Amino acid sequence: MMRWFTQALPLCATTCSRSVLARALAAVHPAKTRVTDRSLQLILGADGAIGCSLMRHFRNAGCPVLGTTRRPDCLEDQMLYVDLADVTLDWDALEAVETAWLCASVTSIAECASRPDQTRAVNVDGVCQVAEKLSEVGAQIVFLSSSLVFDGRAPFYCPDSQVCPRTEYGRQKVEVEQRLGSMNPVVIRLTKVLGPQHPLLMGWQTSLQEGRVIRPYSDRVIAPLPLDWVVRALPQLADSPGIHHLSGDQDISWSLVGEALAEHLGADLSLVQPVAIGQPGGDLEPVRKYATLDMSATLNALDLTQPSLGDLFNNWGR
């Protein structure tokens, strides 16, 4: 688990200075130390699954893009070091940012529950500080929120439904949404996003390919979104301030995801042996009956159809 709030390494303590930022901008536009037109995409948390894929999307499209990371091993010419627990940036040099994508956060439900003050410093205070500064220089703020702003007691919550989080992580997402309100942000609430590099599914794939049993939960539901679909959808919403929902089309158990993966791999379905774990204790996520969100309004703004379980493994290798 990456801890965004641990002490920064001395080597990286000043990597967000003007000179480092100038080098990063020069990597976007060679021979320049500043992007003069407002066209730059800035991705906070470009080392995460969504942020990394989004950065690759913009690069492939020929858009100038910078990412941020808190991991020294991920630093490169187009990556800035940003520690959300202690943000230091040359904000004036970022005046060319057209859109700021706020993808970074501590996402562990258990960690947010057991260390609420430390994770809140990152997930709320750090994110809001970055958003405020970038909004002041004219950037459009896009915040990736979560279906966990709701309690899961009903299906298909709408964007204007009353929020009702049951976890500390969900409460932190709600607070950010509220604090960003005056910035006219784009808020995108997502259900579970799954891609080929998801650790759980990578483990399942290895086990199934080697003929070993997997035991997915039968009493935990998600509304899965394919990562590649999400990365196509997000840029289409960047110019639409307000709250948007992205969701799989139905509530399904993890055991059904395991069966779908086995079918995709051509593995023996008897290797998928579901288990029920009941109501967890401690810091684990409470059982939700539903995970789906109503995204009918968002679909009107997208040149995409809502994904289903059958779309989840379309672009995965075997």
C-alpha cells in the first residue's frame, strides 16, 4: 500500500521548484519552459491506474500533459513530484493548465478508517489546496469521486440524490465535493474500475491459468467499469461542470466476475469456488446491497454506451 502521507525523501524535497517544472514543461513542448496557450492537461496522481491510463490517452492524442507522483521511482520528464500532505508548487508556472484531473487519493477503506486524520490530510486538505490554486490560475477542475458517497441501500442513486456515506473514505469524498463547489468543478462519481493490472484480478488470472482454485466473494456486489472505457469517457466530460455518474449497468457479485474471467481465459469453471464472508468487522467496508449509480443523464453527454459485465474483458489478453 502506497502511503501518500509518509515523510518525503530528502532527494525529492525540492523537485517541484521552478527549474524542475520548467524542465517538465520543456518535455511537453521542446525548447520551451512555459506552455503559452491554455492547453495543458495536469493529472494529479498519474501513477495510479486511472491517472496512468489517462496520461497515456492524452499522450497518444498528441495533447500536452503533465502528471504528478509521490513515488520517486516514477519520476520522469513529464512527471512532477507532489506530496499531497505537503504541497509545494510554482502555481504561476502552471497558468497554461486547461484541465486539472484530481485522481490522487488514499483509496484503502481500512486505512481511511484506521488513520482518518492522516488520510484526510491527503484526500481532503491536499486535494482541495491543489484544486484551489489551479482554479485561481484558470484551470477547469475535474474531481474523481466515488459511489461510496452513498450507502448502497438502494440501487441507481442519481447525481442529485442526498449523499449518505457509511465509510470514512466516502465521507472524505463528500467533503471534497462540497469544498470544490465554488470552483464550478466537474465531479465524476465512479463505481468499481477494473483493468488488466488490477492486483486481485491479476492474481486470479495467474491461478486460473495454472489450474488453481480461486474463491471470490459471493456476497459482495460491484458495478464494474472497464478501465479502458473510463479513460475514453472522462475527457468527454471535462467541459461539463456538475456531478456526473459513471457506473456499470448492473449489480453483480465478485463471484460472477471470477466466472466471467474464467470464461474469458477458457479456464475450468469449477476452479471458481465462491465464498460468503458475511458482515465484516473492524475497518473493512460495510456490506452494500447495491453498487450501481444512475448514469442516464451522463450518457447523454457521452459518445459511448453503458458498459456491462460482457465488456469487462474485451481488451484483455489471455
